Amino acid sequence: MRILLTGGSGLVGKNIIDAFANTAFEWLAPSSQKMNLLDYAQTSQVIADYRPDLVIHAAGLVGGIQANMREPVNFLVKNLDMGRNLLMACLQHRVSQVLNLGSSCMYPRNHEAPLSEDMVLTGELEPTNEGYALAKIVTARLAEYIQREQPGLQYKTLIPCNLYGRYDKFDPKQSHLIPAIIHKIHLAKTQGDANVEIWGSGEARREFMYAGDLANLIVMAVSRFSTLPATMNVGLGYDYTINEYYQAAAEVIGFQGAFVHDLSKPVGMARKLVNIDKQIAWGWQPGYSLKQGIARTYDYYVKELQ
């Protein structure tokens, strides 16, 4: 089987490449210079040249709450263009299988109960990352429509919970919660700071899964693609408070100081937990604990980025 991966230089893409390292699949992971997803003609030509049996769409403009609030136009337009151009090029050249990666930010804000796949487009989105969420929703719907109109094509979407791991972005201007926490606590420890600041009360809850677990699921999905639901959440099935993530990272890194809360800062949704009933029924569960995942991520941070 020949697999084409978009976003091979990103967090998810690099973890996927690692996970497939010892498999027999033929891999193609063109750079954005070779396959610019913002350019339909170029995207279509690459699909025509490579003739993949399966495409995994992991490319995207991603960032944390600060980046999403600062650049909503980019997060909407660029992610929408990437998803549309890729799916329509795959349709044009009759690629039989596409695995599209969505995001749990596609779900309505402020739901205490776990978010099931049928809840997309049933309520208001979180304003701090609305542009990114809209792009992901449209791409997932387009995959669904293509499969509906073309029964011979299998265009499916995984909706992962929040991810972190090796190859993450640790720059505070771009990073998500856990890499940002690792960076802040590492600096505090090395500089001898007594305190680390937490935005808000720290009581908001988040579900973060180690990216290597998602990559392992994708290996399984490629081998069992016909059994994969058309849309499926991927997650832990439980969550932690922001304070608990800070505490876990402090224990892994060895920071002995205190945490202080800035209640004037935005915190996003109070809770965002995905329902994993379909995932369990399909037969998969993540393997890394929170501290195991943070330890592997911190090891990468120290060795590669310091």
C-alpha cells in the first residue's frame, strides 16, 4: 500500500512517521514546498504523480490560545484551503481512502458531559479558536459528503482530543498547554524562580493525549480501514484540571516552587472531554499515562531544543 501523508514535519506527522518506521507500507511525505496545500493545482498534480492508495491529512496551521486569538483569519482561511484542496484533489484522482484529522475544538463550548460525534454543529463554538474550529468542521463535512455521493470512496475523519508530545512546539507564542507548561517550569527551575504563573484559577479541565498514542491508532486504522467508523473521536475518556497538569509536569521536571494564578487572563472552555464509546467498540485504548507522556516530551525538549 502506498500512503501519502500531509503535515509530515509537524507534531502529529512526525509521530506518525515514527510509528510506521518498521512497517511494510510505502511512505510519501512531501514537504510543503513540494506539495503546497494552499495551491490546488500543485496539490492535484502531486496526487496525480504519486497515485496513493491512502492519504492521511495531518497538515494544518496550529497553535495555542494566544495564537488563535491573535490570527483568526489565518487559522480559518489557511486550514480551510488546505482541507478543501486536498480532499477535492483526492476526489478528482479517485483516491480510494482518505483519513482526515479533525480536532475536538469542532464541538460546542461549555458542555460538562463527554462530547459525542453527533454533537458537531449543535451549539456555539469556543470564541478563542472559532476560526480553526470552523475550518476543521467544513473539512470533516466535505469528507462526509464525498463519501455519501461516492460510495466507492472511504473518506473518514478522526477527531482527537488535545495532543502533546515529541516534536511539539514549545515557543509560548505558538504552543499548546502542555508544551507551554513544560517550557515555563523548565525555565523556572533552571533560573531558580520561586513561582510559576497559571492563567485563570487552573480549575478548567482538559483532555490531553500523548501524540504517540494517536500515531499508534493510525497504524491500526490503516490496516483495518474498512472497519473504522466514518467519524470517530480519539481520546482518553477522562480529563485533568489545568492545575493537575502543572503539578504533574513539576514532578517530572523536579520543580519545587509554588504556583500563582492570574485571574485576569482568558482560560477558554471550562471543560472539553470527548466521548470514546466508538473508539472502545472499535477496539483501541491509549497506552501512555500522563507522567509517562510528559517525561518523554520533556526528554525531547531537553535533548533537541536546549
